[in-house]
Amino acid sequence: MIQLDDIDKNILNLIQLDFPLDVHPFEKMSFQLGISEEELLERMDRLKEEGAVRRIGPVINTKRVGGISTLVALKAPGSKIDEIAELINQHQEVSHNYLRQADYNIWFTVSAANKERLEQIINDLQEETGCPLIDLPTKRLFKIGVKFDVK
Amino acid sequence: MSNDNVVMDEADTRLLKLTQDGIPFVHSPFAMISEELGMTEEEVVHRIEQLQKNGFIRRFGASIGHRAIGITANAMCTWNVPDERVEEVGAVMAGFTEVTHCYERPRYPDWPYNLFTMVHSYTRKDCEYVAQEISRATGITDYKLLYSVREFKKTGVRL
């Protein structure tokens, strides 16, 4: 785990929801943070290197760009977990994939351009893995606002 | 408000493809993209604002490696909520700051849980505490905390 000082924490809290849309966003941010742009860029590089920042970019709204996504839970036998996770990961349309402690132990999200393609991927995965799975598409969305409060 | 009739043009799609892996951390991070798209950096920034305004992107900002900074407890709490209470209970759950996502999803014969909340925190104890608070606030007592034990993959949604 990386060591963060107060400035790092302020940076991490700022770049999630309040990254300035500007031709020179880091310069603008550096004014807000009270440090030089040079120092900010050095800190950004370090935060990236150490895994605290994955990327700064667009968070795409799949549904709005015409796509469709779902959450799938799958029951993999303990001895085959790695192999099955790898089979799932090989699909480019899989964006998140986690091992969880439960009967349904592998949980992943799939996004595709349309419903037919999504069903195709789920059918393929059922065949490839031979494991029981349930398809859990969103029926209603109450909140999606990932912001990690860095303390 | 987002306007659902607006569609993305080809330049928008290219702009998203050029930025979805992340912009460089430099003084002018949109310079190369503006050259590729044959427009000014101001236009690139304006287009991003429009993409956000029209709902094609939820935001333009950082994805955090929450594990690297110690937010390692990540619980998917699943709740068995009577169908007629979903609207009300979902709204209460979404109001908790520790809850980053809240969705209603279908039930199955061996899966009775229809509301899903993601809770991220520093320790499992924190997650358990949040779940107890949610249970107290909503009166829903049939729930499960599914901790992630490993991350096999995490990329953003890509075009």
C-alpha cells in the first residue's frame, strides 16, 4: 500500500468528480491545490506508477451510447476457479470480474453493442465453462456514483 | 438536462476511443488528440463537455485504484426486499455515502436477493457496520455480504 500525504489525498479526491475540463487542466488544478503544475504532474506520475490512479478519461454510459450490459454470477468449482476466471477474462466485453465468497463465486459484468451480442456472449460462457450461471441485468438504477473518499 | 434525441457523430466516437485509455499527465493533455481529430484543443474540451451534458459519458475524471490506497474491503450487499418496497428502500440505501452503487436486479429460484448495493471501505468491519446501519434504516433483515476476495479483471467499459 502506498503512502499518501495530505496533498496526495486532496489530489485523489479532486480528480474523481471535479477534474477541470480545460485545455490545461493540471495547471488549473494546481492553482486549486496551491502547488506548482510541475509538482502536481510529478505527483500524478507517481500516483499512476503506484496504482492509486488508473487513468483519467471518460466514464462511458453504456446504455446511452447504444450498448447494453449485465452482471453475471457463476458457480465455479473451487479447483477450477483460476481456469474459469481466465476463460471469462478472455472476452473483451467483460469489464469487471471478481471472486466472491458465496455459492455463486465468480461475478462479472459484460457490456455489448446490442442484446443479441450480449446473449451470445453469455451462451458462449455457459458452454465454455460448463458452470451454472444467472444473468442479473439492472431493472432499476438507484445510484451509480463511484467516488472514493480518500481519508 | 440530457437530451436523448442527440446522437454522437463520428468525431465524438473517435474522441472517446482516443481518450478511453487515459489522457497523458502533461501541460496540454488534449494537444495530440486535437491534432488527430483536426480541431482545436478548445473544441476537444467543448466536445467532452457536450458528451457529458448529453449523458454519453457520466463524467470525465480519474478511475482510482482503490486497493492501492488501502480501500481494500469491497462488499456487495445483496438484499431480499419485498417487491412493493423496492422503490422506497432503494432510495434510502442510495442515500448512504458508503454505498457507491445501488441497483434492483431479478430474482432466481436459488437467488432471492433483488437489491444490490456496493460498499467500499477500509476494513470489513466498516462494511459490516454500514450494512447493519442500512438494515436498521430500512427494516430489511434478509441480506448477504459478498466480499471480493480477488480481482480478476477491471477495465472501464470500452467503446
